Amino acid sequence: MRYFSSKDFIKWDQSFRRNFFNSVGGFKSLNLIGTRSANGAANLGLFFSVTHIGSTPPLVGVIFRSPTVPRHTLENIYDTGFFTINSVQKSYVEKAHQASVKSPETMSEFHEIGLRESYHANFLAPYVESSRVKMGLKFVEKHDILANGTTLVVGEVVECWVDGDALDPDGFVDHTEIGNVAVNGLDTYYTATEIKKMTYAKSKEGVKTS
């Protein structure tokens, strides 16, 4: 084991420090977030910071980096109040990676990287048509993180699509079954393999495999 402290962190090269702290926490979900601007332009961004907030109501959080450059996804969420979260499959992970490239506000990343956008009923934000797990959310609230200038955006899931092969009878969504991709660091992608599924842990009882 190698030990590091804050005295080491400050001496590290910026690139090394960025890579270290983006990967040391382990695997994260990989998602494409779809929005539309107030002028109707479709936008698609790649995000590693989507997290579950709660189930009743169903809330999801997304961390946005400090606005040192234009954050079109964040601006669109504020302007319109809606966004989509779309899983990424192994078959198009290279295209998804290109959504991290900074593009002009008027340019559609869907068109640039070759992914088709789709819409549902009166829901404003675009979905990734080929995604096998996707959620439509409405903006609920934001929390500015003063320590580094980032922002936590909380959205409520108002509609959802899940590939039938991924949905277990107990409500569990099995992302491995449909080839959804995880990420570690900023640019290294993985597919997951299930070890085992266990029952809910209770005191004074041994852990059981379901």
C-alpha cells in the first residue's frame, strides 16, 4: 500500500491529480444527458456523476462542474426545466465518448456523434433512441457547493423506459444483462459482471444468496 496525504496532493502535477481523484473512488455509471435550449436546439452531454437521491418521490442528482466555461446542459435545464438521462451500451461507447467534446451551443451533439434523438409526447427534452434504460426528469432544485464551485442539480423522474430483458420481477434493473457501460476516471470504460445477488441484510442473521 502507498500512503498519500494532503501534502502530497498539492505537489502533484495537475493532470496526475485530476486522474487520481477521478478514479480512486471506483466505478461510476456512464450516462448521456439530453436537453433542449430555449431556442429548441438539441444538446447531448456525457456525465459520470449521476446518483440516486431517493425513491419516493424518485429523485436523481447530477453534479455539474464550475462554470469556468459555458455549461450548455446546465443552462438548458435551468431554461426549460427538463432533461433526460440515458444509459450507454458497449456497442456505441466510442460515439458516447465524443459527447464530452465542447461544442457551440447551436451545434447538436446528436448529429455530430451519430446518435439519433427521439421525443415522447409533450416531454420537451430529447432521448437517445438506442439507449436501453432512459429516464425523463423535471428540474426540482439545485445546491451550490461552495468548496469548489460545482453544482448539484436534483431532478424528479417523471417517466422511464427500461428494456424488458433488464427488468427483474422484483423491480431490480440488471444493467449487465443489456450491456450497459460503467466508467472509471475520465476515459476508461468497463462492462460489469455479476458476482452474486444477496438478500437484504438483517441483524443476527447470516447473509444469504437469493
